Amino acid sequence: MRILTGIQPTNTLHIGNLFGALIPASTLQEKNDVFMMIADYHAITIERKPEDLRKAIYFATAAYLAAGVDPKRTILFQQSQVPEHTELAWIMETITSLGEAERMTQFKDKSASQGKRTSVGLFAYPMLQAADILLYHAEGVPVGADQKQHIELTRDLALRFNTRFGETFTIPEPLIPKSGARIKSLSEPEKKMSKSAPSAKSYLSLLDDDEMIAKKIRSAVTDSSPTITFDEQRTGLHNLLTIFGIITKEKPDAVAAQYATKGAKALKDDLTEAIILSLRPLRAEILGYLKNEDELKKILTIGSEAAHHIAHDTLNTVKTNIGLKL
């Protein structure tokens, strides 16, 4: 299967990204034809300092590599190095109705707090995402449940284009992970763990040191009940047990049974140790890659050139089919 996956470059990639995107991406490359994208155009829908964005692109690349992505087996590339993404995005916008774009839940959620400051880029984000996917004829796209609506729009646009202009695009399927994607905020466990959260206490960054990890887990929200159970209604505890299960590869309810009468402190202490042991070597590897930005740049350049060849052919077909090619 041909798969496209991507991650926005940010210096606050967290364990939700690790278990929901980075590690699954490295697993997918074993049996699939995988394109892995540093989605830097998507990252500029909010204001970013140029130097911070450059560092974040390198960091995201280093994180992919540290998680096991092999650039010799997959195409690891930088979105902005492939101009066909924005060119096809415009074409996707011309066949998207205003009503479809306005229905996107993620836009409504994010724009609610930004008001008139909301960028047009955030509104057009799903059409760029559709272009990202359709350029490479991806059959599968790993996404969290919150992105499923965008994949549904991509499918609709691909089918609409194919109907109007002839068979052009592959119709992609969303690949929603069974775990990892369910990791919630440590401070607000009703919400998904997010790198854009206002409080750093809500997520575990891949670069948090051992002391910071311990501090954040100690302050993680639980409840007053002394008994440990794996119950979705107990959102904070459910989240910690989910994380524990992902790291130890045990079922969360089995973990809960082990700590049934030990209390939240014992659970948090042992979870802290498990997280530290899991993240410490990864953190060291990421920092090691970041010491050689020239090598990271070279990897992205090679991958982007490979992606460009495929994207160029797809866009040529699109232009021919809609009558732009003379």
C-alpha cells in the first residue's frame, strides 16, 4: 500500500506524536511504500519566527529518524520544497464549495478563539491537505480521529474531480491508530494532548529531561478515589493507564489490576520511571541528529527531489485533464 503521513514541525513534539505518528510511521515502512512529509506549509497558519521555524523543521526530521524512519527505504521530504503542493491546493480550492470548507470542525474550533485574526490559510488548510495526499496517489493516510473529516473531504474532492475530468486520483482511506492517538492532556484529560496547549504541564515533550517528566506526571490530573480502575469516566486516570499500557505494551486494564489497591502515587511513580526509560535514549538520539544540521538538510533535499518527480507527473496529468495544458 502507498501511504502518506506527515507532521507539522514544532519544537514541542510530544509523546502523543511519538506513539500516534512517529513510531507507527517507522513501522509502516516495513511493508509499504511510504511518503513522510515535514508539513511546514501547514505550520505557518499561525505566526512563527523564521529562526524558530527552521529549528523546528530540523527537529521534526531528527525525531522521525530517531523513531526509526529510514530515508533509504522511505521518501522523507519537506513539503515546501515541492511546489506542486500549493499549485494543486489552488485547484482543489476551485472545486470545494464554501459550505464544505465552513463545515470543517477543526477550523471552527481553532477560529473560535482567534476571531477576525484567523488566517485564510487556516480556512484553506484542508484543501492543501487534500493536495498533499492526492499528489502521491496515497491509498492510506494515518490520522487521528480529529483529522478523519479532512480525509473524508479529500475523498469527496478526488471523486468529484474524477467524475468531472476523468480518472485521475486514487481515493485514499483514513488509517486511524488503535492506540497512541487517544493520549490526552495531562492537565485537561478531556482534551487531546496538544503541542499548541497554553500550558507545558499538559504534554510530555520528547526533549523533556528526567526531572521535568517526573514533575509533570506528579501534577497530572487524577481523582480522589483510592482504587485504581480503567474507566473512561475517570478521565485523568484513564489517560495515565493508557500511556502506561502503550509504553509497556500491556493492556491498560491489566495495568490497572496491578495497581488496584496501591493508589495513584505508586502508579505515577512507576509510570514516571517507565516513561524516562523509554524517552531517555530517544532524546539522546534526537539531540545527536540535531548536532549535524547539514546532514539533516541533505536527507530532506534528497527526499524532496524524489517526491517532486512524482508530484510533477501527477500535476501534469491534472493540468492536461482540466484543459490547462496546451
